[in-house]
Amino acid sequence: MKAKILYIEDNEQNLYLVTFILEKHGYEVCAATDGQEGIDMAARILPDLILLDIQLPRMDGYAVARHLRTNPNLATVPIVAVTSYAMAGDRDKALEAGCSGYIEKPINPDTFIQQVEQSLTKQEE
Amino acid sequence: MIACLVKACMPPNITHLMGFFISLIRSASAYPFRNLSLFVVLILLCFEVPPARAEVRTVTVGVYENAPKVFTSETGKPSGIFIDIIEHIAKSERWKLRYVSGTWSEGLDRLAKGEIDLMPDVAYTADREKIFLFHKIPVLTVWSQVYARKGSRIQSILDLNGKRVAALDKTIQLETFTRLTNSFGLKIILVPVPDYKTEFTMIASGKADAGLTNRLYGLMYARKSGLEDTPVMFDPAPFYFAAGKNVSGKLPEIIDRHLSEMKINPQSVYYAAMKRWTSEEVQFKLPLWLQMLGLGLGVALVMSLAGGLILKYQVNARTGELKLINQEMEQRIDERTQALQVTNSKLQVALENLAVAKEHAEAADRMKSAFLATMSHELRTPLNSIIGFTGILLQGLGGAINEEQAKQLKMVKNSANHLLSLISDILDISKIESGQLSVFFESFNLKDSIFKVVQSVRPLAENKGLFLSVEVADDVEEFTGDVRRVEQILLNLLSNAVKFTQKGGVRVKCQRNAGNYVTSVTDSGIGINGKDIGGLFEPFHQIDTGLSRNYEGTGLGLSISKKLVELMDGTLQVDSSPGKGSTFTFTLPNVIDSV
């Protein structure tokens, strides 16, 4: 059975794009459009992988990541930051906040599925 | 009161009687009854005196040399106690005085003959009474005294035995002295002299041993003449004015009246004259050496004073100059200080402006960086859709596409990727310029990274018919650095090499050299002119504006690469010959190895 992936993203086109790709590759995708909704949904569905946009309205991705990590049920779920932030230290900040991986926007459709699978594999290891 | 009345009714030409009249009034207090009768007589007398009888009376007075009683002064004027007194009386009585000078004897002869009216300084004797008239109140009483040369050792009258004694002839003084010496049984050789001056001169010159004179003259002249007084004093005798027997106008009575009057009043001419002429005139003669010394000292004092004045003048002049110089200096200092203050304030303003400008520049810089970062992000977001959906379509995830559609979508994909690389470069350069670019060190396999980048460029090279070779030494494996940035550098160098090479190919080599990893990219392209190499690593630099049409790119790649290499403590060098090709070599120290 294919893994269940939670994607937290406020941009509709990005949400559609990623959801489309993942579903075409057989993943079950749940989507949330802001931080709080994402946290609530994660606690309810307990996904195998969380893809997290950093630039979110109200609560930013770093805060969401820290929140997710406070839930013991989600302690081992991989959280991969998907962001267009490319300034110095962005990667460190994401890892510090509890993310386990980092995918830079814009996503490369040729390698994106590969990166997702790697993250899932790492978690399994 | 009465005097005033009388004076008022009297004609001016008889005012000479006033003195007499007033003196009567004064004495009236002592004799009230007698005064009354006298008063009446005088009143009558006043009116009886006719103006013609009021002519000025001339009184002739003999003068001889016996200072200070009577003598002729240096200016030829008769002087002395008797003269002062008679002149006072003459003034009161409106007499005109005429003096006749001569010796003592001549005077007495003239008086006896009636040639003169009065002879002063005459002692009373019974014999003289027979030929002269004497008034009753003596003018003065004077002791006679013996004078001698200094050191004569005459202590008593006995010491005069056998001595030559000079004396004025026909004097009471001499008579008395002779009587005295005779009574002591002394033998005296008398030396007659015409006056006391001659007498003193003779004693001083040794022509006489001693001399007789009155004490008044002695006090005045003994010391001057080099004589001294002896203790021998005798015969205090009263002296008078003697008048001729036949002289008219009751001169003795008038003289007595004035004398009695004058003797009562201590402020009178009488006492003034006594004081004036009898005070011992102390002549103090300084010794020559002392005078010379004094003169010398005086000259020295004057010279030193003059010198002092000159010195003071010079010092004042110099002080003035110094003050002037000082003032000028102060003024100059003030001016300089003001100039400095002005410069200082200008500098302050300039510094403040500079600080403000710096602030602005920094603010502008921060804004620029923030703007660029935001823009990069905002530009990437739509690119995310373009690249993503193009990819989906090309992968056939949205359904089958035909060949033509695939070709067109690839063009979209390439353009989007190119745009993405431009945005990345702009973001990088903005980070570099604002000092925000930093590198992260982590361990990675350098060999893998090199092959990965070469693979990504290989399609481009093959499209242009270029060869692309890679030589990586066996000992190149684990490396500590910023993997993403190392790949970015290599990609940039390889892209440039392929871009500027039309034939031949590109060779990539990597090997270890001590603690460093040396990677070079050599092409057989157009090469770079020597003069252009200097500006090669400047931002927005692409050699030959004509090239920019043939070779797309921002011109930021090399400057970003160089900066990244330097951030990892490495170097980026170029070696090129135009038309033959270029070699870019970057050397990076392995942080782990070097530690």
C-alpha cells in the first residue's frame, strides 16, 4: 500500500501540482492550506510523510514544524520543508525547527518523486 | 571805638600820628586819668598841626661793623639788630633814614660833631653822657668775651698774662678789661684794631693771641674765622642809641617809647630782630674727602639714576615691543583658533553628513538586498508552476502528447530553467554585495559531485559536437566544504567553457596537491585577451558587448564563483590565450586535511 502524505501549502497552483504528481505516482495525499489546519490534520490522520511550505500565512512553516514535533505520535514522521527561501541559513533554520529534509522550490518534476521516495526510505531506515 | 571816630575825622596827611595815638589809647587802660588829659591834648594837637609841618624828617644814622648788632651786609645794606629796630621806629614815625658808614671811632666823632643824628650800639658812660644824649631803655645787654685760636688753652683770665690781646679802641669793653687785668696784676700787650673783623683775622693769622669782642659777634663769626670762645666773660653792658647833644625832635624819648612798647609784645620787631640776629648760626663744614666722596656718590647716584632711567626706558620700549608681539601672537592664535573652529565645525558637519550618507547607503543596501530576496522568491513562485506543469506534461502524467507538443514544451522548460538560473544568480550577487552570503561546511564526495555536474552539462556539449572529458585522481574522494556551492562553481565554469567553445572540447581535471584539491576546466574556445582578464571577475561583466547577443548570460557567474571560492579559503585563477582557449583552475583546501 502506498504511503499517506500530508501537504501543507497555501498556494493553490503549487498544491495542485504536487498533489497531482504524488497521486499520479500512487500516493494518498491530504492537503491543508494553513499551519493550524495542517497541525490538526496531522494529529488526526498520522501521515507517513509531511511536506511543509515555509512561507505560510499567520503561522510560518518553522513554527508549524516545532508544533508537529511536540506531538509524540508524530515524533518519527519525516517532515520535508518545501520552500523557495534560498537565503543563507534557511536550511539550518528548517532543520533546527524539526524538519528532516529540504526540497527547494521550484520543484524539479524529473527528480521530485525521487526526493520524496528518499525521504520515506530514510524514515524507514 | 574812639580810635575809629578819630581816624574818621582826621585828614589823611596826619595819619602818621595814628600809631602814637593808638599806643596812647592802649596804655590808657593802665592810666585811665592821665589818659584822659593826654587824649584831650592830642585832639587839640591834631587840629593844630598844619599840613606844611608834616614834611618827612631825615634822621642820619652812623653804621660800623659789629655784627650782628650793626654791620653792612654783603649787598651793602646796613643790617643788624639796631638797624632793624631803628627802621621799624622810622617807619612808624615816617622818618627817612640816611646811613653813614665808618669805623667805631669815626662814628663817635661824627656824632659828637653833629654830622649824624644817631649812633647805634653805644654803651653808657658818665663821660659819654656829657657829649651825647642817651635814651633810658637799653636796646640790649651783651657780655664781653675773650676769643682765641682753637687749641689756645686759655681757661681763665690769668692765662692771658703776657699775651697779645686785640681790642677795639675807645670802648667800654676795653676799659673794663684793662681794669680787670690790672687788678689781677697781669701784663697784657694790647693790639688796637679798627673793627672786630680785623681783630679776628689777626688772631687767626697769629698776629694776636686773643681778642675782645661781644658775645653776639663771637657767636656769629668765631667758628667761621677758625677761633673758639674762652671761658673768660666779663662786664655785661647795656647798649643804646646815642644821639647828638644838639639833635632836635626828642629822638631819645621817641626811641624809648617804641622800645618799651616792643619789649611788652613778644611778636614785635624787637624780638624778631633778636631772634634773627642772635641765633647761633651753625656752620657745619664737611671735610674735603667727605665732600669729594659725596660728590662722587652724587655723580654715581645721578649716573645710576640716569642709567636706571635709560634702562627703564629701554625695558619699557622692549616691554612695549614684546606686548605688541604678544598681542599680534594672541591675535594670530585667535584667528587660527577661529579658522580651526570653522574647519572643525565644517569637518563635524561633513562627518555628520557622511554618517547620514552611510546610514542611507546602508539602509538602501539593506533595502536592495531585501528587495532582491523578495523578488527572487516572488519570481520563483510562478516559475514553480511553469516548470512543474511543463514537467508533468512532458512526463505524460497529464495524458499522451504528440511529438510537436513535446518539442514546444521542452522549449518552455528550457526557457523557464534559464530564467531560474538568472534569478538565482541575481539572488547570489545580492547576497554577496550585502555580505549575507555564507557557506556551510559538510563532508561530501567530491568525485561524485564532479561527475554529477559533468553529466548535467554533457547534453549541451554533445549538442555542439564537443568532447567532454573528465580526469579525477584516485585519492580525490571525501571533501569538507559547501557541496551545493562547489557544484555551483563547477557548473558555472563548465557552462562557460561549453558556451564559448565552437570546436574541440572541454577537459575537466581534479587532483590533490598537498592539502588542496585542484580542479581545472580547460576549453579550446575563443580565449580571453590579456587586457580583459583584470575585469573578468567583476559583476555584470561579459567581455565584448557584441558577445552578449551571441552568448546569453547575466555576466554574474564568474564573479559569484570567485567569491564562493574565496569564502571557502580557496583561489580561482585563469590562464588564457585568445583563439586557443582558456583554463580556469580553482583550488580548495580540505578543511579536515588541513586540520
